[in-house]
Amino acid sequence: MPATVTVNMMTVVHQSSNGISQAFPDVCKTPAAPSPIPLPYPNIAMSSNAADTASTVKADGNPIMIKTSKYAMSSGDEAGSLMGVVSNKIKGSANPQSFSMDVKADGSNVFRQLDMMLQNGGSMPVNTIPGVNMQPPKPGPAKPLNYDKWKIVEVRWSDPKLKCGDMVKIRTKTENYPDGVPVAHVIHKTGLKAMHDLVKGKVSGNAVEIDWITRNGPWNKNPTKLKVKAHGGGGVKESSNELEIEVPQEFNDRVYVPANLNRAEVLQEVTVPVFTIFGLSFGKKKVIRGTGNFVSGEYGYDISVKKGVFQIHCKMKITPQRHVKTGKRLQRAMKKWKSEIESTWDRKWKEHRINCQRGDTCNCPGGCCIFPVRVKCSFVSGGQHVIVKLWPGAPAGVPSAGGNPGWWDSSNWYERLSGNEGNGGVVHAHEFGHTIGMEDEYATGSTIRECYDVPGSVMQRGTKVMQAHWERHPASGKSIHTRFLEGVKDKKYKLIPA
């Protein structure tokens, strides 16, 4: 029998409420020679297959459907036996996507007549656009809803051009819709049928207004252009205008700074009086001041945003010195060093749009409002940014004949560790840091006041990549963060942990 209980003027759904939801297209792979063909099918799901219903609330003798219920199976797509192109299913379940916001059963929102469903899925992803659950209204003298007079008049974006992460409004005008009726809005790229996003809103005063945070999706060279279709009981209406989401500027720069242009004073921490009067000192405080000793070193890298990827790429030429074992042994060593360097530096921080309304939890794939900082190390035979001499054995701690400095620096590496390295497990990553412009951060080598003796830092004796490495290093000259902002021509990005 039809449902006799209503919620928000719409009948509840149960096994005998005669509910039916139809969605088209349900594109499934269909056997054909020489290869399967994706064909669109209608997908039909009925309340007679209601499952996972409320355990404590019944109507007309049947448990009612709630937010977490489903139509356990659907039909119409059986010929697509090689499964849905998105969900990889046929005859999959239909799941509620809208429901009462103020009436609950078993603690979950109640599913009703005219609420929306996504079909042939079970769980995301699904294989259809939204369908509307159609079923008879409450029998008796209740005022009819007159579905045949419902009409979606207009759909518009509030803004024509925005950036990924901005807020935009979808404004829909309707005729003869009762207040509270849900209307599904499917966002899609212009000219494509695939769903970009699904949002829902309810009619109030024959209008629907929905806030949507723009999302660019996987990177594309051209700006993303979007339209939106409103799906309601009165049919489908596409937006009369288009929303364009800007794509950040691509760039590719080669950076090289010779040692004579990368010179910085080594700092020290000293204790001084808080103040002095007539030669008398009062109190003590610690300050950072220069030692009068200077260090210098070259650095270089390629910095780019290409195909949505932000990358720092340093090419290093290893020049083996006398008695260094080369061949396969050296190749294995360089492979190990590369792994150490990239696992230490790569994907530890992200550049993220300050104005992204998703906040720091944004899960965009990258190349839009968010750019993971990718770091790549390559050992090359030519076209290098820096040259590193490789000395035999382990460093002795004192200089020796032939120019061997006796200890690690950005231009001098060794076949083995001595055991006295402060961060021996990542000493190559530490020295690599210098080749992309990073300064030492231990007490006897720091050259940046804000980065004096930083515990845990890979540029001290630890393994961590710090925010300041991208924002504040080197001691003089442009930071990598600054070069990124200049490259994408947008100063409204900040660094967040990956």
C-alpha cells in the first residue's frame, strides 16, 4: 500500500510505498566485437528493494528508509555485463543523496518522496547522475503537489571567472515549486557529460541558492570551464552562463649563484648585560651576533611549474678522485644517495592559496590552489648545476694531500661515513640542501639569525625540512618560495605541511 505518513509534506519511503527512482544515462561496457562498447542504459531502482532501513520506526507496518538506507539493487543495465564505466557494477544499489534536515529516525535523517538518489553504485563512485524518488503522495484530501506544473526557469553562476578554492553561488529560479523541495545540481565541464561535482539545495520562495567552493580538478593546460544542470521534478535546466576557473601560470627558470655572490657571515650566541649604567652591568641576556668569519658556496637548480607540478631539480656532477671505486659500485651508491635526498626533501611542504575556502585541509590533487613542493636530484655527466668531488674512503677530519679537505661540504663528498657526522643518516641530504641554497643551522655554522641552531632540522643535525628552508634561505638572495610566487604571478600562496 502507498505510504500514509508524511515528513515535510512528502511521504516516507518503505518497501510498499511504491517508490521508483529512474536515472539516465547509466553508461556500461557492453560486449561487442572487436572490443567492448560503452553504451547508455536507463537505471531503475524501486522501494520494494529497500534495505538497511530504520530498526525502531515503522510506517504502514514497514520499517522506513533513512539517510543510510538504500534500494539494494537496480535494473535496466543488465546488457552492459562488463560493468559500469565509473562504478564497475551493474544492477548496483541506489543510495539517498537528500533527506529531511529536521526529522530523524534512529538518529538518521528520514528519506522521502522526491528526494534524490545516485544509482548503480553502492558506495562512491556511482555510475549515474541523480535520480528523483517518485512515489504516490499521501492518500486523501491533502493538497496535491501538482508535479506537472513544476518548472526550473533559470540557472546561473554568480561569477564568470574565479580561481580554484574561491566561493561561488549557484542561483536557480523555479516556478510552482513548494518550499523545501530538494533540487540536485550537477556540475560538469563544458561540452562533457562526466560529473565534475554534485551539490544540492532546497527551494525557498521559488529560488535555490547554493554555495560551492570551486574545484579545478586534475590539471589541464587550459582554464577549466564549467556549467551546471539543475535536476528537479520539473525536468533539467542548464546554466545560462559559464564559470571559468583560472589555471596558474607555468614557468621554468634556471637558477645559478656562484660562490662569490653567496657569501654570509657565521653567527654566534653570546651572553651580554641587559643594560649598563656608569660602567656597571645589570642582568644577562643572550644575543646572536656575527663572528667576523664568512662562508661561501655555489648553488643552482631548475625551478618550474609544468603540467601542474612545482619542482626543484638540482643536477649534480660527481667527479671521482684518485682511488675512488667507479663503475657499478659508484652507480649503486649514487642510486642510494638519490633515494636518501629525495625521501628527505620531496613532498614535505605545499604551496597553498591563502584564499582557498577549503582551508589547510584542502585535498585538491595539485596544480590549482595547491602545489606540493617536489624535489628532484639527478646525477649527470653534463649540464650540471654544481660539481661535487668524491673522495676515497671516509673523511679523516683533517685536510690531506691532493686537496682533500678531510670533511664533508657541498662540494666534497666521501665514499663512506666516518661515524662522526652529526646527521650521518642523511648527510648527503644535508649537503644537497646547500646545493639548492640552504644554509647551515647548527650553532657553529648558522648564518641566518632566525634559523640559528634549529633542533631537528636537516640543516642542523636532524632530518626535518622546515618551512623556513623554503621561505627564508639563503642568507641573501631570493628564497624558493619567492621564486614560486614570481613564477606563477600570484603572491597569495603560503606554505603548509604536506
